[in-house]
Amino acid sequence: MSEHSKWLPEPASDPGWETAEAKAVASAFDPRNLPASFYQNPYPTYQALLEHDPVHRCPDGSWFLTRHADLHRIYRDTATFSSDKKIEFKPKFGDTPLFEHHTTSLVFNDPPLHTRVRKRIVGALSPRAIAHMESGLIALVEDLLDTIGEKGDADLIDDFASAIPIEIIGNLLGVPHAERGPLRGWSLAILGALEPVLTPQQEQRGNDAVTDFVAYLKGLVADRRARPGDPSTDVLTRLIDDEGKAGNLSEAELLQNCIFILNAGHETTTNLIGNGLYALMTFPDQRRRLIDSPQLIDTAVEEFLRFESSNQLGNRRTLTETTFGNETLPAGSLITLCIGAANRDPAQFPDPDRLDIARTPNKHLAFAGGPHLCAGLSLARLEGRVAISRFLERFPDYGLIGEPVRGGRVRFRGFQSLPVRVK
């Protein structure tokens, strides 16, 4: 056993789990009442649900689905499964900034509003705009690696993984460098409010973050209207460029979806980079394989996305009665889509608990699917490829020097802290 192996997760396929125990765990599963061990390693529980109760009725009457095939079906059927969260979020948030944000942003809406907003955002995140960012991304990563190399020790989250998307999205929106300090905190507070259970303090932090972020963006938008940037590379300029034309975003839609762009790009990319570098420590044979064959970085990034999905959960509401296997879900049912479980479904992925950086095919659902396929997936992949490959090239023998601290959330899987020594 290596010096740091005690910090690595237990295999999801725990031979000590007898069938009766797994059935009991699946039957009693409640996403609103989870043990502390679940936050460290949810995969044994997901495995139990996949095997014994893949269409699970939760104590609050909602449904928790884990099979890859079921999630794949839901993502593509917007006529049956709604992403609109107004009914679900009204009792949770009331008339608050969090309610306005989460019911206006791209991800929590249905066509035609979703189609109109997505068209604007995807148009702003054009291939040209993303390609334009690559040289700056490489320079940013190399600067971060220089600093880490000088120190010798680093926190992979604070010193590396979280710094990259904040700078990239700050550049996309044209946020001055001196004003980027609050962005990460705002993002964590707003997304943290999506957890199944909230404390009053978490809810207050989320509402304060939306209020402060909107106030900041109003000034940024006003400045950009007065002094537009290059619409081919400046996303904010592109979003407001056609102001007044049919199909353009309203003021509220513009502001809330600028917040969405930061939130979606920051959290998922931070987790992709951190989870990927951690997984390579967990599977040293795959680390050596990637060092020896750096051309595998494309498939490696896809495998990191599958193996430890940054976004573990999604939600839908049934618009009509529908059936999964032997279970009939009435219209109006709330469904949680467990992406983390679906990406470990043995019916789709052979040996799903093993990291295989050359896995093909790899039809993971880390970016969702159908009309709600992640609008920023090309940018996330680019950031993951550049960050992980260059870190590994510079510091092939990095290793843990303390206990990693998980993020402590169910919906998003990543680390708060990941201390390493690079030389």
C-alpha cells in the first residue's frame, strides 16, 4: 500500500456488500437524508440502485433514476419531460433572487424560450471565439504551472483547477482582471442553493450572490453598450449586439444568463480538472499510460468526465403519464436524473468502476444530451485537455501530501482542497 493510498476512494464494487444489504440500501435511499459517507463515495449506493431499484420512489414522492438508457431517453423527449423549474422552485425559493435566476437561465427552461436563449449563447460561443482563446489558455496554464513549480507544494483546486475557468470566462465576458475576485464565491453560493436540502445560511448566501452579481453585471453591460468589444471574440458584446431585434434576450435574460455562463463553465471545468488529476493518482497505471502516450488526452478527458462526472444530478418533471419498466409515473412527477450512476451503468460501460483513458466507445452523459446538450462542451474539453496534459507533462510524479477535502455537495462532485507535492 502506498503512503497516500488511505486517501483514495474505496472501489465501488465492494465485495463485502451482500445482496440483501444492497437491496436494503437501495430501498431506503433518500437524497434528502444522506449519510456522511455518501458525500465521500456515492458509487456503492448508485451501484445498489442500478442493480435493485433503478426507478426508485423517494420518501417525498419524487423519483430517482439511475440507468443510462432511461436518462438518454429523457434528455431527448422534451414533450414528456420538462426542464422548467418554476413549479418545483417556487415553494423552495419563493419570490427571491435565486428563484428569478434559476427560472430564467438556459438550463432550467423548455422550448421555445430555451431554444431562443440557447441559440444566442451558442452563437456567442462560436468555434472562432473558442479557437481564439487557446493561445491565452496555454499561456495561463503555463504561468500557473511556473508558480506551482517554484513553490513545490500546491492545492490543485485553489492554485490550478479553479483559476483556469475563472480567467477564461472572465475573458469571454470581458470582466476586468481587477474585478474578478468575487466571481468564484458568487458561483459557488448560487449553485450550492441547488442542493436537495438547504440551510437558511446557504439560501441567504445564494440570494446575496445573485443580487450582488446582477448589480455588477448591470454596470458591465452598460459599459459594453457604450464601448462594444469585438463581437467575434467578446461574448457579452455578441449577446447585446442585436439588441432590439426579434429573438434577442430581454434585460433580465441577458443578466441571468451571463451568470449562468459563469456558473456552468466554472464549476464543471474546475471539477473536471481536479477530478481528472485525482483519478490519475488513484490509477497509477493509467497515469503512466498517459505519460507514455500523450496523444490519448482526448479520450482521457472523456473518461474523466464519465468516471467522476462534474455534475452528478439533473431534474425533470413529467408532463404526461409515462412508464419506466414496471413503474408508472403520473403527470407532474418530479424526477432526479442521476448522471453519476448512469455513467457507471454496466449495461453501457464494461467494467465501469475502472478508469480506462482509451475507453471507446464512451457515450457518457456528463454533458447531458438532446436539446439540453451543454452549450459550452467544446470549451470545457479544451480547458481539460490543455490543463491536464500540461500539468502531467510538467509534473509527472505529483502526489498527495494530505487529506483531500471533498466539496460536500451531492449535485456537483469535486474537491474543495487537493494538496499535492510536485517535486
